[in-house]
Amino acid sequence: MSFGKLLQRPGVAAASVLLCLVLAPNLAAAAAVDRSGKEVVDSVCAACHEKGSDGAPRIGDKQAWAAREKRGIDSLTKNALNGIRKMPAHGGSAKVSDFEIQRAITYMVNQSGGSWVEP
């Protein structure tokens, strides 16, 4: 039986439409493009890291970021994902993916004297 004839059967077409409606949001989310580190920093991280609010290392402070750079991306990512001191998990934005967090960290390190390659 051809696919076209299968869709003409009662219930099959309706089930196909329902399946598409269920899967469509997931497919759209999967197709979303991760933001660059700069985009994430500008929209989420800069609120504290631009001025050094609440003890956050200020973007551009080479001394503060040099110590963090030595700890590496894995350590910094863990802190950003879980939160540390006054910084909430994911910088307070659950919409930021783990991958975007790594990009944001890399961007801030690089703006502060580092030379990491953005993931």
C-alpha cells in the first residue's frame, strides 16, 4: 500500500496531523541556533559582570580573569551552571543553554586578556 493511500484511510490522516502537532515544537527548538558568547553576555551576564556588581569579576579586569582562566572552562562552567556566591545558576536565566554559558565565559575571558577559542 502506498503512503498516499495509507493517508486516505480513516483515522490515519488524523493521527498523522496529531503527531506533527506534537513534534513540531520540539523540532523548532532543536533547530534554534545557539547565541554567540557576546550575545549571551550582552543579554544576561553584563548586568553584573560589566560593573562588577555583587563581587562578579568585571569584564576587562585582566587580573581577576587571569586567575579564573587558569582554572579552565570546565571549572568556570560548573560554577556558572550551578551558581556561586551571589551569582544564580545559569546567570539567573534558565533559557541560557549550557553551550551558551561556555560561549559567554569564553567571551568574558577573551575580553579580559585571554585567547580562548569559542566553543
